[in-house]
Amino acid sequence: MPVTTLPDPAVAVDVDTSLGRFLRDRRTRLQPGPDAPGRRRTPGLRREEVATRANVSVAWYTWLEQGRGGPPSNEVLERLARALELDAAGREMLFLLAQQRPPPLSPVATSSVTPALQRVLDGMPLHPAIIKTPTWDVVAWNAAAVAVLGDYAAVPARERNVLRRLFGDPAMRACQPHWQESARVAVAVFRFDIARGGGSVEALALAAELQESSEDFRLLWAENEVLNHWGGTKQMMHSVAGPLTLEYTGFPVAGAEGLSMVVFTPVSAGDVAAVESLVSRKARQPGSTTSRAP
């Protein structure tokens, strides 16, 4: 029977993960400028210097370090993150300690898709996979996605959007026997993404555009459903391969805020063979597009 060893009470263990401790620690890591006044007995910036950087009162910042007062707003936390020169991990930790939730997502530039991330996509030759932003713009894909889902490089960047295609492309609707179900899930997840992103201007503009252009989107949007994950089974009638069944799952991309990878997995041996045939057929076409890293 395993023996559980209890920690020695005589040994001090530092387990302070409070917001105040985090702020004090990060403040002491910063070096004052060469023109900073006064001699320093302790390392790092003074409280009043951080308060000035963050445009908050010294008294209020002091309360934060002392664990007093209510949780700061998103705007104040963003200013504190800049004042303390936090990286992405530090910024997320700041929000987790202050509000017990991650920070709102910010719009992601297509340059966030690194060559290493593209290699991950290309390493799945028989699994169509895409990378999408919080506003569901497709910014990277692999050869299997081109063969099965369509050639994203062949359309303008604005049309490389999952929701615009789902609600605005008749061919996309025609090839999905269960289009209504897929559309309902997509809208519910998109609504959750908008909330998680703090109601970004770009996401709200896309929602308004789709309500204006699509009655189906408008009706589904009015249902006010939410889902915090994108996954399920997609059945499609491919123009070349015929019926296909794919399971799809969305994964957040570590180190790339807001980006998510959606991977489509062929369900049966017949589906695998069909995808393999489509990928091979596409590769033999002159000037074919396989994958792209923006």
C-alpha cells in the first residue's frame, strides 16, 4: 500500500497565487528608466510609477496589491498588462487572478499562422483541416481541405469565411443533407465566440451583415442558443466522391490567441478511401493548390 508523505510543517512553502502577489512580483521585475528620480533600496518600479503607467490612482493600485477592492475592469487590466510589460501568458494570468476567467480574445492577423503551424496541417494528408479566426475567416488549410471542402485560394479573401459560405453559397447548402442542423450549431458557437471575444467590432459587424443578407441566419440568431465547442458529424454529398461522412472537432491553437484548428476525420474505411482518392485526383490537376501558409 503506497505511503503518503506529508510536507514537513517546518519547511515554508510559498503557495501565494493572489493577484496582489502577482502584481508585486511583476512590478519588481521591471527596471526604471535612467532618468527615474531617487535612490532605490528595492528592485523594480515603485507603485506610483506603475500607477502612472496604467493611468490609475496610486491609492487604488496599492489596494490591488493589498488584495482590497473589487475586480478591475477589462480596460484597467489591459492598461496594467501594458504597464507591467506582460507577455501573452502574463496577460492571461492577470485576468485569471483578477476575474477568474481568461481575457477577451482580440482579432488575430493572418500572420499568426506560422510555418510550424502550417506543417501541422500538412502532416494530416487524409484529414481535411483549416485554421480559422474568431470571426471565422479561414486563414490556413491543407491539401485534404482543398480536395474535400474547396479551394480557398481560388476565391477572394473575404469569401474565405465559414459563415459567409454556409449562409451565402447555394452550393454549400446543396451538398449538405443536414444543412439546418449544421447551421444551427455554427450560429450557436459563433454567438459564444462573440461573447468570449468581448463583442469585437469585427464579429458584431459580421453578425449584422449575415442578419441582413440571410433570413436563415436571422431566424437562427433569434433563437439565442449558445455552444462553447464546435464538433459533431458532417454528412455531405461531394460532387465527385458522392456521400461522405466526416467527424469534425475544433481545437484552440496554443500560442496564437483566437485561432482555432478544425479537423475533419473520415469515419469509415470507405470515407478514408474517398478522401484519399480526392486528394490524389486534386494533386494530379495542373496548377493545383494544396496548402497555404499566409
